[in-house]
Amino acid sequence: MDNELAAALHEVKRLTDILDAFKRHRFGQSAERLDPDQYQLVLEELEAALSHAEAGLEALIDKLDGKTREKQRRRTNRGALPAHLERVEQLIDIDDKHCTCCGHDLHVIDEDVTERLDVVPTIFRVLRTRRPRYGCRGCDEAGVIQAPAPSFIVDQGLPTDALVAQVLVSRFADHTPLYRQAQIYARYGLDLDRSTFSDWIGRAAWWLEPLHRHLLGHLRSSEKLFADETRMPVLAPRTGKTRTGQLWAYARDDRAWGGTAAPAVVYIYATGRGSEHPVDHLGTFTGVLQVDGYAGYNEIARRNGIKLALCLSHARRKFYDHREKEPVAAEVLRRFTLIYKLEAGWRGKSPEARVDGRQLYLKPLFEDLHAYLVGKLPRFSAKSKMAEAIRYALNNWDGLTYCLADGRVELDTNCVERSIRPIALSRKNSLFAGSDLGAHHWAVIASMLETCKLSDVDPLAWLTDTFSKLANGHPATDLESLMPWNFRKIERRPVALAA
């Protein structure tokens, strides 16, 4: 038995060490070895293995003790459950409330109270609406009187607005394809075909298109935007193959410099990646556009007279793959790390304060980095990857360092890249859009749901409420009141749940 206990302790320690090393690896200087999704998958597996080993250790200790012992506090249980959740009382009491010694009645002197997070599985129900008709016995003039029927976005159809909203959020925010949703519903005895869900999505997108246009107009009037694009495979008619379209993303997040405009993102589907698309999408936008260096944005900069700020992370990534074999790459990464570390100190401050700090501390670092790159370039073959990385940085130096002159500019385009990631997850699960119109629906719905997330708004609650208002005659002249940032925010309390 002692050998079993020692082996169990060893296994727990081994897994704990692996988990700690993995976290250091993920958050240290080599943080780009895995993308965030890969990291989360590996982390989940490691934590599950550690919990499995701990459960075995606890059972073994109980067996050795030969009695029920006080359970050790779980390592991740650091807080109470949220106060706004419904509490359901469960009383566990003794059967006989008489004293075993003298027979008198026992009285309560104290009690132990514990709370656990519980769940009620999804409940489907039928909303049966009754509308009585009334007539007057005293006259025939009034006719029949009846309350008007409520309107739904799927008129004369099966679902309520809440059910349509649930399908959209599951599909475009939680990345659950329609065929998987159909399988989930089938477990509850609901035989709904994917084509039925698709019909709901098309109708919902039609109702949301005015909000999508209004959102785009908001972003066009911004002081500063981020832009990026990602591929969107679309099924080519009658071929069984896909062709590659593009989903363009334009994001605004001014919180880093104290801006008051609400964070938002809008996606627009286009069949290509040409420079005419940003020109068409952004219209009269005249602010600062921060991009990844793709030349397709140069045309709108020329036409609108806007300034292009570039992404330092894209320049950094070109050196990352060579850091272990090439000392120059390692040194460049070290300098980038120092720049980012100093930049973190000005987050949330005014544009003027950010410029002052950058001019004082970052400008000398950038100047030294530029001189270092110029001096090291002759060491490498003109066609080598290192030379390519250095030339990219030097040729785009003005855009990469525009942050020194404008405090509204970030060092990188991570803001819009974070908004692109949900699209990539949905694309990975769904493989492709069924048509150009389907890709457009994707862009419209995802724009509204991701903007909800940026505004810390529950997308399901917002969508359900918005559908109800639109279907029941909300004025088209007051779309602003329907924007996610004008909806009630998620009520959050700090809470950590036990593993």
C-alpha cells in the first residue's frame, strides 16, 4: 500500500511539473510556439490528467485512513458562486430528532451550508398563444374585437424569435454547425432539418442587414480603424468544389487611449482581395487605418489621404522562426520584447501621454533597432529568409513607427486579429459557405454578434430583444437605439469555479 501511495504522489507531482512548465513555456518569450486554440487544447488535457491522478490519490488516502476525512480544498476553488443565480434549497436531515440518551427533542444549534453549480438541461416548450375574440350583445356596430397577433421575424413559421436567436448564436458565436444543432435537437424528439435552420438564418439576416449598414456607417466615421481580411471558401455552383472569397474585417477599439467610441467590428464579404474592396467598404473614411502591410490598402490611402499605420507583430513574426539558429533574429526579438514591455505602461492613458512616453523611451529603441538591422543586412544572402525579414522591416519603417507620432495608434493589429479568430473557428467547423449570399449572411450576423461581445453584451439576449422589436415595427429611423452598445451589459461578478 505504501508503494501505491508513493507512486500516486509521484504521478501528481510529475503532472504538476509538466503543467507548470507548459504554462511557463506558453507565457514566456517563446509564446508563439502554439496558437491560442492549440494551447487551450493541450492545457485542458494536462489539467484533466492531473485531476484524474489527484482523484486516485484521494481515494487511496481515504482507504489508508479507513475513515471519512475532511476533503482537501480544490486548487481552483477561489470564490463563491454568483449571487444572481437562482438558489434551489436541498435539505438533508436526520430521520430521528430525539436524543438517543434521554429521549428529549433535539434542537438546531447550527448548520453546514454548501453550494454547487447545477444545470437544468435545455427545455423546449410550445408557446401557445390565445387571442379571444369579443363581441357586444347590445349592438352590432362594434363588430368583433380582438387583440392584434404578435409578429415574429419568421412569420407564420414554427420558431419564436428566441429560438431563431439561439440557432444564430450557436452557429455564428459558438461555432456549432447546423447539422450538429439538428442532431442535438433530435435528442429531444424534434425532427428539424438543416434546411429549416437555413431558412431561419436567411430571414434573420434580412432583418439584420439595416443594422449591419448602420454599423458600417458608424465605423466609417471613426478616428481610427483596424483592418484585416481572411479567406472565405464558397461552394462553386454545379462543380462540387470551392472557390476562395474574402471576408474583410474592420474593427474599432479606442479603449487603449481613452477614446469614448464603442468598440465594434464589421465583416464584409467580397469575392476577391483586390484594392477596390477597401475603397468600396470604407467610403469616405479619413482617419488612421492600421493594417498588416498588405499592399491592397495602399489605394484607399492614396484616394482618401489617410495614414496607414502598420503592425509590429507582423515584422516580429518574420524573425521568430529563425530565433534558435540565428543570433541576429534572437537579438531582434529581444529588442521587440523590450519595446512591448515599455508600451504596456501607457495603456489606457491619453494620446498625448502615450506620445510623450513613446518619444522618450521607445524612439531611442526604434532608432537603435533600425541601425542594427541596417548593419546586419549585408551578412545575409539577398534571397535568404533573414534578409527578407530585415528588408520588410526597413522598407515599412515609417508605418511600423507611426505609433511614435500618434498616441491613438497601437503597436500591432491584434485587435482585429482577435475579431478574425472566431470567423476562422466557424470556418474550420463548417468548412465553407454554400453560396456568395450565404457568405454575406455570415458577415452580417457575425458582425452583430461579435460587436455584442466587444461591448460586453450577451449576444443571445440582445438578438432576441432586437428581433422582437424589429418584427413589431421598430422605426427604421431609430436604428441607433438597437446597437449592441446601447443594450444592457452582462452583469459580471468575480468568480472562480471549482475544477
